[in-house]
Amino acid sequence: MDILFSDISTYIKFFISLCALVNPIGMIPIFASMTSNQTFQERNNTNFVANISVIIILCTALLLGNTILNIFGISINSFRIAGGILVIIIAMSMLNGKLISDMKKKQDTIKSSISKNISVVPLAMPLIAGPGAISSTIVWSTRYSGFEHTLGCMISIILFSALCWLLFRSAPFFMHILGNTGINIITRIMGLLLMSLGVEFIINGIKSVFLIN
């Protein structure tokens, strides 16, 4: 029973880490703005395709990430430390309130060159399944081995994408209830959680390096 609870808590932690990294609530105004010229049906299709793409991207990172690291001769401990640093950088931008503004700037630069087909690029990648989420997924994939662990992580990814789909579908409602102030507050709370997670990645990587040496 304790082992089962430990496994479930691991996947809950992975799910929370994805939520903190991507901050789907903070993505709501970005999604609403990028789909403002679409009809209700087109917006729902964009939302659905984007989150299906996220599942494919993150599951690919989950299954092949370790193999890719081996091909390039990168140790998982080095990747953990690098991933932790990347997560901390993202967390700092969230705490400083720069993340959403930076994403809006990216949106403005590509808005003139994209049409209605924004589901995969830039929504799915890099706005949702960006470098931070992909790096975190690869790190979590190497924590344990076995089919059960891979399946548990896949379920976490699917649940995360389902949450993003639900939030984006309810974007007009959340924009009305939370407003920019509420979204900014949630973004900073997520940034603090994310920074703690990045520090944990770095500490675990350094510990493993010293244990190996």
C-alpha cells in the first residue's frame, strides 16, 4: 500500500511540475488573443489539435529522451543540472512578471506570418511543450525504469493536456473572473513552486555526480 501511494505521489508530482512549468492559467490570455479572430468551432478545433500535439511531443520525449542523450554522450546527471537551471530561469521570469509579456511579444512577431493553423506551432510548441516541459519530461523518464513508470508518466501527460484543453475551452470565462491581476498572482505562485523544483533537480544531479565519483 505504501509503495502504491509512493508511485501515485510521484506521478502527481510530475503532473504538478508540468503545470508549474507551463502555467496553463497564465497561458489563457495568450490563447484567447491568438484565437480572437476564429469562430467558436475553429477555436475548439485549435484547442483540441494543440493539446493532442502536446501529448505526442511530450510522450516522444518520455520514450526517446534517454536514447537521445545516450547518442550525444550526455549523462542524465548533467541533463538534470542543465534542466534545473533552465527551470529556474523560467521561474525567475514568472516571478518578475516577464514570462507572459515575453510570450505576447513572440506572439506579435509571428502573428503576421501565421494563419488559422496555429495549433501545432506556436501553441503546442514552443508555448506549451517548450524546452522546459520537454527537459522536465526527460528528467522524470529516467528516475525509474519499467513499463509501469512509463505508463504512469504518460497518464500524467494526458491529464495535463486535458487540463490545458479544459482551461483554454473556458478561456472567456476565466478572463472575466480572474482578470489580468488574478492571472499575474497565480503566475508568481507557480514561479515560486517552479523555482523550488529547479533547485531540487540541480541538487539531485549534483548528489548523483558525487555518488558516482
